[in-house]
Amino acid sequence: MNYFSFYKDGKALYCLIFIGMMLSFPSVSAKILKRSYQTFPQKHSIQGTVTDGSAPLPGVTIAVKSKPLINTITDYNGHYTITAAPNDTLVVSFIGFKKTIVPVQNRTKIDIRLQYDTTTLQEVKVNAGYYSVTESERTGSIAKITSKDIEKQPVSNVLATMQGRMAGVDIIQDSGTPGTGFQIKIRGMNSLREDGNQPLYIIDGVPYSSDLIGYSNTNSGVPTSTGPLNSINPNDIESIEVLKDADATSIYGSRGANGVVLITTKKGKAGKTSITLNASTGAGWITAMVPLMNTSEYLEMRRQAFANDGIASYPAAAYDINGTWDQNRYTNWQKELLGGTSAITNLQASIAGGSDLTQFLLSGTYRTETTVLPGDFGYDKGAVHFNMNHSNEDKKFKLSFSAGYTFQNNLQPGTDLTRIARTLAPNAPALYDSEGNLNFENNTFRNPLAQLRGINTGKINDLVANAVLSYSIMPHLEIKANLGFTDLKNSEQRLLPSTMNNPALNIGSSRSSIYTNLTSRQSWIMEPQIRWFRDFKDSSIDILIGGTAQQQSTARLYQSGKGFASNSQITDLSAAVTKSILTNDEILYKYQAFFGRVNYNFKEKYILNLTARRDGSSRFGPGRQFATFGAAGAAWLFSKEDFIKDDSFLSFGKLRASYGTTGSDQIGDYQFMDTYTTSGNAYNGIVGMDPTRLFNPNFSWEINRKFEIALETGFFHDRLFFTAAGYRNRSSNQLVGIPLPATTGFSSVSANLDAVVENSGLEFTLRTINFNNPNFKWSTNFNITVARNRLISFPGLEGSTYSSRYVIGRPTTIAKTYQFNGVNPSTGIYEFEDVNKDGIISIEDRQTIVDLTPQYYGGLQNTVQYKRLKLDFLFQFVKQQNYDYSSYVPGGSFINQPQDMVHSWKNQGDITTYQINTSGQNSAAVNAYYNYSDSNAGIVDASYIRLKNISLIYDLPLKAAQGVQCRLSLQGQNLLTFTPYKNGDPEFRFSGYLPPLQIFTAGIQMTF
């Protein structure tokens, strides 16, 4: 494969060498730029405590005025240490409090009390990736949550902590099985490919692959493989920022089309060394079960079905009704198979501290979680996180190093029993016989517990490390290097022992099989940067220039083994009689870029932000590998105009807008090349090759053009803060697989499609501080997103294979369905609109459009604190439509039905919702059932309001134990759901899989 050069003309290499020399020889640089400091007063150490008048304040920033590089942060007990001269002045700032100016006056101990001031909320720094910016001067759209939000939630996946808390961010859980992932959509779906809508994840400056961990063939029991962000421990996270518009994302170029998720881990802080221990335990249950028929209702339905078909003598295989099974027996199979309790335990420990020059943090976490299914299944995760920050005495040189190591062990059944639990006849036999063995009821019962003998195992080891070095060459010039490395190892096994079958079938271990998958993924990144910033009389300018070199290598070995002397050997692939290598891939991805930013601020009222990036990707052919992306953002702080700034009603006002382009190379590797695989067949001792992909060097980047305008306003000293934003994103040059005729031997070829997808919407956020005094605080956060998605253009759509999926002017997430006209009162058969009037209900009649895109979604959070007691709760809401479970169930068949289906058609003239029951012999009813599942009747209101999270915290007053703090907590997740959706939980991507769990935990935290 022909890869492009490291950087064109070697400029980036020279830049790296220059930065390396500067960082390696700071003393030389210092001599060159040496100033005379002999006349400066002697500096000394200052210590103290910062409080709000009643309690210490951790995380307060203390800096020396006119020397912003000299700063520190208070520790958990509000203590700080800083070095300053006798005539210096300290600037103390913290969110929610007035900025305080404190002269040193030759003191060595200074205790500080801060006064509440809600207007300072706009001075909070927001991480924008390559730079940080205050909320008030931000020109882009960035949503943020912090560790305070994350720590309240008893979850193991980072994305779970974001649900309902961010406008424009829609997150859905794949399954309630431990270790599975989440789907995230930031302002809609831009690509026609499902896997082309993943955002870019950045962990401490290191890109982290959004690819699913594992292989679908070794994770068949759950809807997706392990979620990629499971490797990140939520308790190690300081903040999560989501970049949404062009101004915020275009500096990430080709990888920012679907948004950027910035994850910043916790850092060490100066102050007394503290040790924190945290332990919690709890339980989980599935959120909802489908109301199903009991035995009498079920058997009555079955009798009606046979009677309707004119069958008087029940077939021999109809065990449920012909007398083979006990017709008085009743088992709630959902309760039996899914009604278990998931046990959850979480242990954490950390030690942190340091001086004004060096700070450190070391933490460890171990979490175990079992399933609600029968059997000894579970998910274990352990993590170690380390951070060290260092600077020299004049704060010119700074070094920050972070590393996180995570291991995951997942043991899950190869079959999700949810579908079985919902469909098994209520009078099916007991699971165990009188001797405690699995019961197969004389070969009439396929025992679901036998399916649990087929298992999936997964072991993941993941390392993410990052180092940031910076040096201030002169007061307004800084160079910086960001270095990152990731290393992931994944080992999976899918075991299918012969014991999954009925022993009466005499299937021995010679029929047992194993499938294994070994995945290794390594990546490194280097990003040299140089920044120049300068303040003038009425303005300031900030210029950033940098480059990126990144490489990711992935190796996958997928094998199978069949036939074993004993099932005890099934975990050993080498013991198999027949072994096959099914996939053996080595993939190399290279990426490079130059990027820049110019920010101009005039009178702190008018702000212009320009960003650009020149990208190169190995995923495209020669001549198509490079592209340029950029954006412009502007903001007007009209509240600082003379005619407004003294207004006591309007405390803050900003109008901002942005426009720009981002791109996407999420097409996979080697898609433009001819590729081959070994055929497994030999001729004259030579193994042949089979072509697997057609050559097409002409496809290139997807382009996403983004526009946004927003208004941010604060009232009554920002006690009420409201933001309204409108956006429109248009994605073109779609990267898809173009279908090919079967005669070519290929199903598709990778190419660009001249189709345009538009995502538009309105986002509203409201923050209110209802009460704010030392003893009682109450704040509210509300967000709502009204989103729209539509296909703007698609040349040749009607003549393509996509015509059954898309309609111009409608969303890309539609379902083209039959129009359901109800049940014919005379025949009892479902009826549908014959659109083309040809007398036949066929696929051409599927012209009714149903939009599956959420109409709106959001969350409402309240935080109430009385002295040492704090209550926090979040309601998440979604307005949407989704498939009804009842549409998948043929009435009258040998499976249990939703209880609503007792109201099926029985006699001529009946006006009912459900058609006549049939055992399968009424072909008209059977065909009508399949059409029903493809009609608009099968899609119902699946909206919901859910108590997503609740947290109750109490800080014990330990006056006798100096320096010791104790916190008790109760936490809950998914505790209440209000929904019109009748048949299960309304939050799902794949019907028939385990729904999300209700979780409740209790914990204790000690700090020394």
C-alpha cells in the first residue's frame, strides 16, 4: 500500500526536532532569554485555608496577580500553598463566588473567605481540545458535565453518565447485559451508514478508537460487542466536554463531523497528601416486563386458533394443548429467567497531594457486576490511574503525565434469554426434574437453561498514556508537545459444548466447537504546537499553530475449532480435531495534519475565532488523501455595551454564530484497494485466493457543513441563565457501499454518493439558582432538544436499491410501511391500503412513512442541599416512536402472547384490534400477520419520562477526628419510568434483548 509522506516537505519533522531541542535544553534557552531578576523581592511560601464562611472550599484557584503562571488550587480540605513576594497580590477565584483580591503584605499565613456571586459562573474554563476558553468568551457550542455529575451515578460506562444532561446529545443503551455499549448521536445522524456516525473520542489529548471492541461472531449473545468506552473508569474523570458546532469541531478536521467527546481525567492538586477510600454495594433488576397471558388465557387462545382452522384433533407436536404438558401449570417465565438480582460492588482508593511545583494522583478501582440471568455470570473491571504534574520555579517549564490501565473480564451466556422468556408457553414444564437435573420432559421441552451452557468470555487489557510538555520561551510565546500512546489487547471465546443439547439426542463432544478472537490495537500520536498570545490596550490576540502525526495498527486473528475428546478440553483450541483460521488481518492506519487557530478579542465584547486544519488519511487513494477544513465563529457580548452593562435585570448577554466544514474518513481501512483472502482450496499444492473487494481509488472525504446561531442570557446576576441555539448541518459526498449486481461477484463497492443529509434543530438550556445561602441551596438545570433529520437530495434514488429505505425530504431513519386499515369485521383478517390498486398487497404498497427519529429529548435536574445533606435527581425524557413487541408475535401460535391479544377477533361483526387467531394453517391470516409487522400499526408511541438518576449524600460531622471526612451516599439509576409503551421498556435499539437495569446502591467514602 502506498502511504503518503510523514509530512509534506518535512516541515513537521523539523518542528518536532525544534521542540525537542527546546524542551531538552531549557537552561540554554533560559540563558539566551535571561533577564535580570536581582532587583525582585525575595519570594516566600504562603499557606492558608479558603472557606465560604461555614465549610472549606476545594478546587479554588489562587494566582499571583500579573503572574498567571504562578497559581495553585486548594485541596479537598480547602488548604493551599503558593510562593509569592511580600508586595504581591493574590487573586482568588471559584465558580459561584466573587473574585477576591488579597494583598500578601509580607504574611506567610492567609485564610480567605469567599462571598457568593452567581455571575462568576461565566468565568469557568471550558476545555475546547487544543485550547481552553471561558464560558463568557466561548464562540462555539460546547456541552459539559463534571466529576460532580459523574460521581452521583452507579454506572460503569462513561456514556451512561451523560444521558439526559446535555442538549443535542442523544444516548441509548444497547442492552442491560453488563459490559455492553451505548449508541451516541451528537446532533443527529450525518451519514447514511450506521457505523459512520460515531464521534471522535479524545482522552487527555489522545484519540481513542470508537470501533467496537471484539468481534460479532464471538459476541452473538448480545446485540453488540463490548463498548469502547468501557475501558475508561467514570470515577477517574474530571470533566466531559462535547464539541458540537463547526467552531468547536473543525480544528479536528476530518474526524469532527459527528462531534467530539473530550474526556479529561483527574489531576493531582497541591496541598496536604490525602487518602480517599470509597466502597459501595447494590443491586439491579430489569426495568420492565411484558404483560403476558396466563395459562388459562393462553390455552383459550390456542383452542380458538385450532378451531378457527377447522382442526379438531390437536397435532402430536402441540404439547402445550394436547395433554402432554400439564394444562394447570403456570410459570411466569420472565420472572423465572430474567427476574434475578444483579449484585454490584464497587471499591475505590486514591492518594493525592503535592507541592506548588509537583502534584500527583494515584487511584485504583475494582468493580464487579453479576447478571439477572440464572447462572454464575458476571463482569469484572479493575482500573489504575496515575497523574503527575510538574513545573519549575518560574513556571516556564511544565510537564503533565497521565496513564490509565484497565482490565475487564466478562463471562456472559451465549444466548440472551429475553426472547425465550417472553415466548415460552406459560404451562411449559419445570426447568429441573425431581433429581435436580435439567428437565427435557421426554424430549418435548427445549430447556432454556441448556442454552446457558454456551458461553462467551472476554478479557480486555487497555493502556492509555499521555504526556504534555510546554515551555514559555518568552512572556507571550509558548511551545508545547502532546504525546500519546494506547495499547489494547482483547481475547474472546465463544464456547458451544454438546451439552447444550438434549442428552437423548446422543450428541457427544465430537460436535462441540469453539470460536476465538484475538485483537490487538496500538496507536501513538505526536502533536507539536506553538502559541503566541498578546494583550493590547483594547484587544487581545491568541494564535495557535500545530501538527499531528498519528498511527494505529490493528491485528485480528479469528479461529474456530471443532470436535473434542471431552468437553473439559473445549477451552483449548489446540485440542480440537479440526482447526480453521477464519480471519487473519493486520491493518495499518496513518493520519497526519496541520492545524491552526486565531482568536481576536476586542474590548472583551467582540470576539472572532478562526480555525483550520489540513488533513491526510491513509484510508483514501492517491490524490484523494488530503483535504482542508475550517470554520469561523464570532460572539458579541452585548451585555458589556454601555447602554446595558449597568442593567440590574440583564446580567449577561451574548450572541454567537459559527459556520464551517468538518469531514469524515469513517469508511474503514483499505476500502479503495483490491483485497483478497485465502480460499482454503489448493490446486497442485498451491492455495488459491478469493477477491473480497473491488478497486476504487476515486472516493474521498465526507463533508459536513455546519451552521449555528445562539443567544445566551443571564438575569438577576445569572441566577437565571437561558441559552437558545439553532443549528443546521448538511452532510454530503456520502461514503457508502454502492450495491452491485450479483453477476459481478461482489455485493457492493465503496464510493461517494451524491446525497445530502440535513440535521437541524433547536436546543434550549435553562439554569436557575433558586436559593443560595450557606445553609440551604437549590439549583435547577433543564435542557431540551427539538431535532429534525431529512434527506435533501439523492440523485437516481428511485432507480436504486436504496429506494425502499429513503424518501427525498424525509428522515433517513424512516420506516416505509403498509397503511393499516384495521381488522375486517367479517373475515377477522388484518387489512391494508392497496396503494397502487392492483388488488395485491405487495412491497410497492409500503408507502406510509413513519419517522423513528426522536422528536425531542432532554432532562430536568434538581440539586437541593441543606447543610450537610444533599439531594440530586435527574428526570430524562424522550418523545419518540418505536416498534411494538406485539407486532412480532403471530396470534394463535405455539408461543405466549402479550395480554392485550386476548382481545382478538372471534366472531363476525367483532370490532377488535387484533385479527383472528390461527395455528398457522390459515394462509391469509399468516400473510396478514407478516404485513402487520411491516405496517404502521406495528410502530407505537414509545415516549417516556424516566427518573434516570437520584443521589442522596450526607457528610458526617466528625469534629473529634481532625482532618477526617466521612460521606454516606445512596444512589439509584432508572428507578421510575412513565410511558405509554405497554410491552416492555421503551429504551431499546434491538427488540428482544435484555432491557436496562434499575440499580440501587449504598456507599461510604472516607478521606484522611
